[in-house]
Amino acid sequence: MVSDSEAEKTIQKEKEKKQLLALAPIAKPLAGKKLCKRTLKLVRRAAEHKCLKRGVKEVVKTIRRGNKGFCVIAGNISPIDVITHVPILCEEADIPYIYLPSKEDLANAGATKRPTCCVLVLTKPTKGELGQEEQEKLKADYDQVVSDVSELTSSMF
């Protein structure tokens, strides 16, 4: 007889396999498990402090206006043509970006019910001000994730 925890682990592994099969071939650099968790935590914290732009239209508009941040793109988008221009825009504007395996996980972290293609984490909220302590925490998480992404992209090339 299989225990509940073992059954949950097998279900989780099946879910991960399906996510990897649904990934687009252009989804590089793809975050590993640890970086994925850290990135989702950053997105969650940015959503709480209103430092997050959600969706392709909003992200592209923000990048074109010259705002800086960190772009997180879902790797299981279908059709992939919807987001193929976002990495190019990010590279032109010197904005670091990373792919995550699941658009559903990205939406949950971004505090929305609908699956989200991409989000842009900003360092400052667009309206209002953050307290000094919250600003420092968000900046520390942001810097940590961006440095990890930089290491990952430099090891790719």
C-alpha cells in the first residue's frame, strides 16, 4: 500500500513532466527549481507592494517608456508568437529576463486568477511610496534574483 506522501510525490512528478513537455523551445534561460521558487517569491512580494506590471501589453508599454525592472516570462505559452518579441525588447533595454515553466504558477504569485504570460517586477511602485524597510527587503530580493539570472545567462553563452 502506498502512503499519502508518496502518492503526492508521484502526482507532483507527473505534473512537472507535463510542464516540461509543454515548454516552448525558445524558453531559455529557464529557471531551475531553486531559482524558480526565489523568483516566484519576488513576484509575490512585488505584487503585494504594487511594483508589478502584468501581461504582454502592459510589460511592453512599460519597457518602451524606459522603466527598468526584471522580466519574468512563462515558458508554456501557446501560441508562442504572443511573447517572442518580449525577450528582444528586454535585451535592447538591458533588462534581465528569465523563463519559468508554468504560467499558472506565475499568475498565482502575481495575485491574479488568470494565467499570465509575463510580468515585469519594478524596483519602485508606480504610484505612492513604500516604507524604507519594505523598499530594502524588496530591493534585496530583487538584487539576489537578478544576480542569479545573470550567472545563469552568462553560463549559457
